[in-house]
Amino acid sequence: MPPLRTMFLLVSICLALLAGLIGTIVGFSMSGYMLLAFPAVAVLGYALFRLARYLLARLDSKDLFSPLVAFPIVYVIWFTVGSINLLDVPSSFSFGAFDPIPRRMWFFYGIGLLSYMAGAATLLRRKDKLPSGFLFTWQTERSAVSTAVLVVVMCGSYLAIVSQIGVPVLRSAPGMVRLQIGEHMWAQLFLMAGAYTLLPFLPAYLWTRIPGQGTSAMLWVLTLLAATLLMSLGGRGFLFEPLLTAIVARHYLKRKYSMLRLGSVLLLLFATMSVYGYLRDDGEFESDSPIVRAGFPSALFPFAYAYLYVRYTVATFRDVVSVVPSQFPYQHGWMTLQPLQGLLPGHHKSSDFFFKLILGNDFEGAGQPATLLGPFYGDFGVVGIVLGMFAFGVLCAGVYRWMLRERTVTSVLIYSWLVHIAIWSLFLSVFQFPTYLWIPVMWLTMDWFLRSSRNRDPFVSAQSRLSPGLPRDGE
């Protein structure tokens, strides 16, 4: 028997439908049509509610961060939100970013997503299941030494940078000051090495061990220190990239997210990024933004400020398609392999600066990213999108299966880093910076140093907190 509330809802809808029909027959046209519309809307709303519950239940039974779930969902949301013409903003504002997006662009979005999913499906198997937990293989003493070294490296490199340019977030126009950090290549390299490792690694240690109360407090203080230093640099990515990595890792090392909880976390992260960017840039733009004048609620604008970056990247991809190859030739792999060029001597501009150049948008600041599809298209056109997204899908599925097979905290962190790259690439591109490549190599090297083949701890639950029976540090 169906639940009582379901029976009550169905009977109510039927009675309302009958009342609307009778009202129409007897000539009460306005009230009849209104009563007739109400049950139709009620039936449709109820059906959508049940469908949503079914889909959420199906998704919750899956691994939400597997290659075929989280990234495709965020991909669809990104290009959908970025392509809908929500506001009528003059073309003079931000180089026509709010000009209509042609419908033909959906072909490129669709072929990119299908290619990615085809690539991921070639390696994924139905029998791939999350293990009951992940092995903790680090020696406590070596972990303490590594943490101390990373803290010293992080603080030393941070002081080397701010002694030259000041604390970016405390200066006027911090959005522009942050670009000067790139001029201190080696100091930035060591700063990212320390902070980007500490921010996800220390919480992972706390989620998979039961340290003493003093140790736990100290590790959280160091995590907060790393986050504060990154936030003070004036760029959203400095903090939110390792933070997103930690969010993904928590799913595997502490407790699985439900779809609603994960959506809430990502929405909160998006709103936080928006407010941070709005406060950082508020001094550089008029408070009466053309977007607000176009009808966007001013009270909500700080929380949706990051929407501009969604729209800008999608609009830039539209513009790139319009000028390549009609006005500028394909680059034949230069943009896709650009991160590797950063390892060579000299200064090498990333693909977003190339797009800024060919589009003739002479504005002060950083480049003009065109989503992860932009470099693939700029190199080989539609073929580049198909091959590039297919290869990226294969990579994501391969690393995911390696994580399931390896079953260690380090494998979880490396896969979490790749998930962060996939999501972040919707704004920039795949492997935009050399950092994206050498940080996983650094983590594997750390894992080799921290491993203890003679002292492998019991499995750590991926579903819930550790049981009190597991050993504490020092025991």
C-alpha cells in the first residue's frame, strides 16, 4: 500500500481537478481555468519531486567523485549557466562578454562532454568499488619531520615575497598586486610546495588518525596558518584550489557526501569565492555595476560575483571559435603542451594570454581564459576537443582505478588533486600551470619517504569516524 500522505495528495489533486472541470462546464471561465491549472501544476510538481528523489537516491548510491559523476555534472552546469543570456548588458562592458551565445556552441560543449565520458568509460569497470577504507602508511616520526620542513619552507618563501611586494590583500588594488607574485618564481614555487601540501595533508592525517589532543590542536593551527597565508596573497586560486582538494579527500577519508550535502558544500564554496573576489575588487570598479543596472539584485551580487568568471570564460570560448582558424591559424599542440614549456628557461605565456592577444582585448591584468575546451580547439579545432577530452577522460579513469587499487591516503590525495584540476579547468584549462604536474610528483616522493613497510596501520573507514580502538599517536 502507498503511504497515507501519497494517497491524500492524489485524492486532493483529483478533487481539485474535478472541481476545475465542473467550474469550466458551468461557465465560471476564470475560476475554472485557475482551478484547472492548479492541479496540473500540482501533478507536475509532485512528479518532478519524485523524480528528483529517485535521481538523488541513485546518485547517492554511487561514488560522487568518480570520473563519470561529479565532473560531468559540474561541466553541464558551468556551460549551461555561462551560455544562458540572463542579463542585457551593453557590449562595451568587458568586451562584449554578455553578447548572446550562439546555439551552435552547444555542439562544441556536447562533443567535449561525450568525448570525455567515452575516454573515462574505456577504463572504468562495473566491478570497480570503493574499498571499506584506505591504508595509512606513514611513519609518525617522519610525518612530524616533513611537516616541520614544509612549515619552514612555506613561511620563509612567503616572507621573501611579501618583503618585496608587501601583503597583496592589504594593498590597494590587490587583484593587480597579486600578479607580481609570478615574478618571484622560485619563492612562489616553494610557497606553493609547502602550503599546497600542508592544507590537504594535515586534515587527511587528522581524519585517518586519532592524535593526542595537543597534537590535534597544533595541526589545525598549522592548517589555519597555511590557509591564512594563501588568502593574503589576493588570488582566489591560491586558497581555494588546495581547499577543494581537501574537500574531495574528506569524501574518501572521513565520511561520504550525499548529493545534497555535496551540492551545498560546493555552493557555499562558490559563494565564498564570490564574496572574496567582490571584496578584493570592490575598490577597482564602480559600485553601481552595469550588471546591477541590468537588473541583477544588488544585495545578491557579492554572493554571485564569481558568475562573471563563468560567463567570461564561456564568452571567450565563443570568441575564440569565431576567429580560429578564420583569422588565426591552429597552434598544433602549443597551447596543450604549454605547462611543460614553463619548465624551460625564460618566460612563457599561458594560453589565456594568447587568447587575450588574438581577441585584441587590451586590458590591464592577467589573461583571458576560454575554459578547458579553448586550448584544445585552438590547437586542432574540433579534432583537438575530441582527442583532448578523450585523453583527459582516460587519465581521470586511470588515476581513479589506481586509487582504488593502491588504497592509501596518498593515492586518495593525488586523485583528489586531479578532481580539483578537472573542476578548476572549467575556468582555466587542463594543467594550466606546471604546478599541476609537479605537485603530484612531489607528493609521491613524500609518500616514499613517509612510508613504513613494517608498520601498516589497520584500514581506515571511509564511511565514518575512526573507532576508538585504533592507535593514537605515540602509543
